[in-house]
Amino acid sequence: TDNLGGGAANPATGVSIMRHASVEILRALAVLLMIVVHFAENLSGSTLSGWLPSGMAAPVFTLLTGTSFRLWLRAQEEHGVGESTIAKRGVRRGLFLVGLGFAFNVLVWMPEDTFNWDVLTLIGAATMFLTAARHLTPAVLALMEADTFVAHPFLRESCDFSAYWTDGYFDPDMTLTDVLLGFFVTGYFPFFPWIIYPIAGFLAADVVFPAAGDAGTASGSTRWLLGLGAALAISGQLGLQLRDYTSARVQTHLLQGWTMFPPSVEYVCWTLGFALLSLTLAHHWIDEKKWLDPKSRLLEFARSLSRYSLSIYLLHHIIHLWPLWAYGVATGHEATYYWRQAFTDAISVPLAYVFILICHGLFGWIDRREYPTVERLMRWLSD
């Protein structure tokens, strides 16, 4: 898609990719869930764990990043773009996202949070990694997936993950060692294990959206992918259910329950399986069976959220966090004084939905007039 994997039409290159309604819907759902959760967490201090699946948006979004990047690569190759040019574009996109992630941490949060390693820096690093690894065979990439999954709890243990977190927040020292460990293992979205999701999306793209010459073998591969997704989700659920019957050592170092920070074995299994199932089934029902009218307002709404998901990600933080910082300072407190205690859920959640509706109208207006957005800036600089 425009923000992370190409574009409907890029005047500078003439390269375009087919838009899949299933991907648009899933990314829009991930964006919507992310906005609601962030408004509730940052304005009310609530995780909404009783009725909202917190922790699900990032896995789906990052998996779709890999899927979109694979489709973008295919479009580049089909239009005869040279290998060197593809590599340069991929790396520039990755560097743009990493730089944007640093700017986001400084300007939206605080300068001391520069190296928190948020989702933007993860996606940027994943984009550069997939650019470098794009010619590796699926078997090699799948082996990397398995190795990362097996190794990540032991890497976390060897780095003493909990020592870098204070009261549930990443709090490293500004040293080269801590910065590098944050990127690879201990940050909010460390490379290990979060690279699993973009690689999985990259591999799934050729199964769910096969190239024209490979369409004949897609159905069997899709059934295999459904089985894998189901097996992963079931394994994650079994881990959650059986955890209480294991030893204290296993609970402390391996089966840590449903936790995103750090991403536990059960969490990674369950969310990866869910994301793979969602992508495969959404393609079947939406793209193939046409359960959703291609001209429906629901799809139009989803496309507006999906197409500008990067801009919306940045904007929604600015809209609900900057007023908190400003009001805290204006009332003589620290900037973060009202963070997580400004409102109740009864106010913060409706505010999230109001923001979503405003975004739909705003970015529809921007799209019609082709005004600059972060997505267009990235393409202008990278392509």
C-alpha cells in the first residue's frame, strides 16, 4: 500500500500495485483498534482488557507490512526496475521510517525517549532487512523465523530484560550497549522477536496473492497456511491454559502468560496464528467470494484509514498527547502529570471514535486534492 509498500500509482516511476480489499480492511481494523487502545491507555490509564483485544493491532499491522512489501517488490520486478534501483528504494524507505521513528519519539513523547524503539523503527528496520533478504528462498526465511522464535526468550533472559524496565516502561541508560540491546532485544518493539511478523507476511504474500504464473498451486498452499495459522493460535492458547501447571522457573523464563512487553511465547504464537488466519480468510471472503461490495461505503472508509495509516498513526498521538503535555505545563505541573488520568473510559473511547471519523473526512479531502502527506513524502524521497 501507499505508506509501506508502494502505491496505487507513482507518477515518478510509473510502478503501481494492485490494491487488495482484504489487506485494506485488515489494516484499517488494526489502525482503528490501535487508536481506541491508545486513547484509552494514555487518557484513562485503561487497557480495556475486559472487552477489547489489546495487543492485537501491532502483530496484524507488522505482518501486513511484510505482505505489502512483497507485493511492492513484485510490482517493481514486473515493471522492469533494476535490482540496484529496487535495493536503493527499499533501503531509503527503511531509513525514512527509522528517522521518522526517532523524530516521533522526540517530538511526540520526550527527548529522553529517543531510543525507545517504537513500531516505526521496527518497520523501518524490517523494510531494510527484507530488501537485503528478498532473494533468499522461502525455506531459508522460514528457518530464520523458527530460529528467532526459539531464540528470543533465551536472548531476553541473557540480557536481563526486566533490568531495562521500570514500572512497566522501557528505561535504558544512554549508552551504546543499552541502545543496541534495546534495538535487538529489550525495547518496546525489538528486532527479536518482532521481525517474525514482517517475514511471515512477506512469505504469506506469495501464497495468498500468488503471481499470475503460480495461481494454479495457490489453493493447496492456502490450505496449508490456514493449518499453520490454526496450529500456532491453538499452541498459544494451550500455552496460556497450561502455564499454571508448570514450574515456577518455566513460568518466569518461558511461559510468561499474555504479555506484549515482553512478547511472551504464548503471545507470539497466538497473535502470529491469528494474523495469518485473518489474512488468508479475509482474502477468501472479501477478494475471492466478494462478500463485500467493492463500491461499498465500508470499503471506502477502510481504504481511507489504510491508505494513510502512517499519517494517522502520527496524527493520533499528536492530537491526544500534545494537549496533555501543554495542559500539564500550563497548570504548573510536569508535562506528563495528566497522562493516564485525564479522563475516564466513558470519555476517552468516544473521543477515539470521533477522531477516526474526522480522519476519514480529512484524508478523503486531502486525497482528492492530492495534498502532501507523510506517505507521499516517503515516496518522493525514496522512489
